[in-house]
Amino acid sequence: MPHSHSSAQRDSLVGLRLARGASPWLLPTVATAAVSLARARRSGRWTAVAVPATALAAGMLWFFRDPEREITQGRVISPADGVVQSIMPWKDGRTRVAIFMSPLNVHVNRAPLAGTVTSVEHIPGGFVPAFNKESENNERVVWHFDTELGDIEMVQIAGAVARRIVPYVPQGTKVEQGERIGLIRFGSRVDIYLPEGVDVAVEVGQATTAGVTRLDRD
């Protein structure tokens, strides 16, 4: 199974593997929960703070989880956990597969193919909910990979809450298929453009798992 060259740098807490880039959100939340719980044991007045703070910390831990995966063999695999929102033929012959990621999904994205990252471009934009068609104008990061299938484009799109996309690897990096390449915080979307001649193996409404669900058909 491919491993990220940066796996040793990923955040962790009590043995739970967490996504890189989680600390700015997670550490203050966990610290607040810990302090409020400690004070709640001495004074019942702190219970009103401890209960929601602990629930929020637990939610953050769940959101920023980063489980290991057995990477599927295939030409193109899903870069994201979520649900296929749309499958659209593109003017240049490619097919765009849009995957919507809810706050309940794992939000670490993975390389759809092995290859070299030829471009990582951040494009400022709005923050319309990712399930909305207008989200195509949201803040996003456009990736290009040089692969055995040629140039592959992938786009990470920020949602209404997710106002930060965190790329893990820079331009020029060689990545393995299924390697962790970035994080989108909270609800969002990932688009992958399949080359002309590659048949789509998924359907609209189908759940996908990053590194596991195969997007192309033999």
C-alpha cells in the first residue's frame, strides 16, 4: 500500500490518526473541553460550558480523522470520500466527476493516479455551499498530474464553512496512487476530470471512498 512521505508529520492525539492541518482548529477546542471538564468537577456552574465544549471536541476529532486505507488497484481511483454529485461530459472530451463531501466524511484527499504534480494553483472565490451549482466559483485549488494517462486535472472546492484548503505536496512532487495530497476543512467538493476514452464506473448518488472506489471501467 502506498504511504505518504509526510506521514510521520501528521497530527495525532491519544493514538488516533488525525489529518495534517487539524491543529489550528482541534487544539483550542480540545483544550477548552479539558479545562471546562476539570472545572466542572469542582463547580456545577461549569457544566453548562463543559457539555457543549466536549461535544464540539468530539465532533472535531471525528471530522479530522485520517484512517489508513487499502488502496484499490485501478487506473483512476476516487480522490475523496463522499457522494457522486454529478457526471458531466466536458467540451474537450473529458468527463467531470463531482464528489460532494459532507461534514461527516473524511476530508483528506488522495492522489487519483500515480504521477508527478505539475501544478497546484490556488484560485480565490466565494463560499457558496458545495452542493450548489454556483460553488464552481468558490475558492478552490486546481491540481494537475502528469500520469500514464496523460494530464489529469483535479479540483478541490471550498464549501460554505470550509474556508481553507491545505495542500500537502508542492509542484514537482512524485506521488503514488492513493497517497494523501491535501485536506479541505468541513463540507466541500472534489472534481476529477477523466480523460477522453475512459469510461466512468460510478453513478450519480453513489458513495465513494478515497483510495478505494475505482472511478474508471475496464
